[in-house]
Amino acid sequence: MSWGSVMSVKILFVCSGNTCRSNMAEALFKRLLWERLGEGAFEIEVESAGITAIPGARAAPLVIEVMRERGIDLSSHKAKRLTPELIERADLILAMNTQHMNAVVKMVPSAIDKVFTLKEFAGGKSLIRNILENCEAYVKSTQELSIADRARQRIEQLLRRYNELALEMEEIRKEIDSLKESLPEDLRLESERLIGLKRGFSQFDILDPVGRDYRAYKECREEIEGELQKLISMLI
């Protein structure tokens, strides 16, 4: 497999302020790509943005500290606000939690075909692996479609069904909240069982360390790094 066949792929990490989780993910992923691909990593576009980011805001001090432990300097990072243009330009969008994912879809509904939480995607929804496989098939074939065209077609074919589940999850969450408010006291126990189901959705979220101590930021970094290791395994 030649990495030159997938250079059109653009990956965007999304969180709230782009001062903590998404910028850590961007920097860590670039490091992992460099370790695997060397100079070829520079040709794969990786960036991050925040839904409510204040443009130009610096990375959180504890983020700078825990990333320095990995030999990565984020002291010059400047936050970027998520825009429809960034969403449309990306081939794959990896959000830090389900709320971020839903916010992306609300901003650009057509993005439903290419947005996931990092944890659910790294857990097996291998868009990039499918892109690689189909780009390889292209190289071996005589078809005239460009690599970028093939990647976009496969994204549409493989991901539409799965991402529709994100909207269903949001509807389930709203229904659970509604039931909790309307149920009489003698049905509270049953309501708690439903809430337990809702808590299960949090398995797709990356820990938010904002307002917490150094340990929380370090755990967040390690959690992101672990998921990115899985993602890299899909690429190589």
C-alpha cells in the first residue's frame, strides 16, 4: 500500500473550546502519524476546532503541562472555532463526545455521513481502513475515478446507515428525560432503570477535565492517546 494514494484525506477533531481535548487529539495524532510515516505524515491533513471556541485562545495550562510530558509543546496553540466550511472540508470528523457530534450535524446536516465520536470510531467503525482498501483497489484497476472521488463515494456508501443511529440516540435521550419528569413518584425506580440506559451512552465520551486537577488532565490525555492508538492500527 502506498500512502501517496490517500493524501486527500482530511481529519478534523472537535470538542467545545479547542483548548483541551480536541487540540490534544490533534497533536497526539500528528505525533503518531509521524512515528509511523515519517515525512509522509505531513501530507495527511489533521486539524481541530471547538464548537464554542474563542478564536485565538491558548491551550489550558494543565494541557500544556501534560502534553509537555509527551514532548509536545502546545504553548503556541490558538483555538479555532468550528465552522460549516471546516466541516464540509473534512473527510472524517471525530468528536470528543456525543453532544459535539450532534452539534456538528445540526450545523451541517449532510455531515451525518462522516462524523463519529472518537471512541466509537476507534472501537471499530473503520472509515479510514475502508478508504485505504478502496484506494488500493483503484491503484490496481484501470478506472478513471480519482482517489478522492473513490474515497468520497465509499464514505457515502459505508457510513450513512451507521450515522443515522446518532440521531436515534439523541431522540432516545430526550424521551428518557421527558419520562423522568412526567413519571409519578411511585414509578421513580423504573425511571432510574431507563436513566441507566442513558448513562450507557457516556461510554462514547472522552473525559472532560476542565475545572479539575492535574490528574484528570493526565487521564484525559491517556484516554485520548489510547483511542488514537486504535485508530492508527486501522491505518497501518
